[in-house]
Amino acid sequence: MSDMWTTKLRNKWQKNLPIEKLLPDDQPAYVASWIYVFGVLTLSALGVIIFSGIILAFEGPAWYHTSGAGKFVNSLHFWSVQLFFVFMVIHLWGKFWMAAWRGNRLATWVTGAVAFIASIATAFTGYLVQTNFDSQWISFEAKDGFNSVGVGAWFTVTNLGQMLLLHVAFLPLILGAITVVHVLMVRKRGVVPPIDAEPISLSEAKR
Amino acid sequence: MTGWISDFMNHPATYLKSGWFQISVTNLVVIVLMLIIFALAVLIPFPKDHKESKK
């Protein structure tokens, strides 16, 4: 029975990420700082992006180009992406200057960096599938860039079908998976302390 | 698009250029705003828990 893969996986999960770490009720005292808010703000913006994106996918371009509600949800999707990147870059700056890869957190840092790159690809394909003159302009400018590095035949930015499938299916799945792994890594290792911080919890600090 | 926003957006972006370096004023404004938000997030104290601060 102990040889079953489910048992091995469960034991490994319980050892590395027990439920107390996965859903904590206390955080270190240094987390009470605005710079620590930007990770969760990024996640919140991602939530709005996914929600508004699902509505756009169901209703389609004819709806979001013409109706008032459609234009609103289209703008909601666009502006939540702008906020997503603002929050993510400030989160990145904060983590860079506190050397967030310390304390065996290299995988957390790397998954965050990969999520950033995946976000750029997802946003780029989003700009290409707006189905307006803006997306037409961007794709015709971008094709020369992609052709110049030799990937134009494989990643055809003027192919709306390919860009749409990458934007609504492939890239969100990749980004979603990396984000989940990144958050689980943060839960496993804990939030990185400021350099030279005392390791006391928030509840201890309030006593 | 009509009104002031149309007038505001219906022209090419203004660029700042110094040698090889070139940036649109819009992008520069966004980067400066992000730097300001970053500085404020580091400097402004986080509000204390209301119930805890009463103790």
C-alpha cells in the first residue's frame, strides 16, 4: 500500500506543504508593510482579467465593439491588464531590492520571473486579437521583428486564429499554472523577510 | 470616439530623444508614477489593526 503513487504523493505533500502552511492564520511582523501588498494586488488584477476575459470570450467581438456593456467589459479587461503589470513590476522591484531569493527561495524567484515573461507573451497576443486597427498595426509591425529573428513562420503574428488560441487557451493555462506554483512556493518557504529582520510573527509583535 | 478624449488621443505620441535613447512621454509618465508608488509603498507606514491598537 505504501508503494502506491497516491500515498507517496500525499506523504510528500504533507511533508513539504502541510495545511497550516498552505492556509496560515499568522504572518511575520514585517509583512505589515505596503510593499508586501503588491503580490496579492497582482493576483487580484489577474482575477479581474480572467473574469472579464471569460465574458469577452462568450460574447464575442461583435458585442464588445458595439454595445455599451461590451465596451465597458472590454475596457475593464484592458485596464486590469495595465494595473496587473504596474502591480507586478512594483512587486518585482520590491522583491529584487530585498533579495527575495534568499533562504532557499530561488525557485520562488524563478517562477515569478517566468510568470512575468509568460504575462508579456499573453498581453502581447491580447493586443493582437483586439480585432481593430490597433491590433492590425501592431501585428504588421511585429511580424518584421519576429521574421528578423527567424521565428515568423512558427509564430505568425498576423494569423488571428493562432494568436486568439494562444491568448485565450494556451498562454492563460501556462500563466495560471506558473502562478499557482509560485504561490505554493511562497506558502512553502514563507514570505521573504527584509534583510536583517528578526524572525517574529505578527501575533507575537502585537503582544 | 468623440469629445476631449478623441482630441487628446488623435495625434502621434510625443517622444523624448537623447542619442540612441528614445521614449514616449506617456511611457515616461507611467514609469515615473510607478517609481513614486514604489517609494510611497516603502515609506508610508502600514495602518495598525484597529482592535489591536486599542489595547
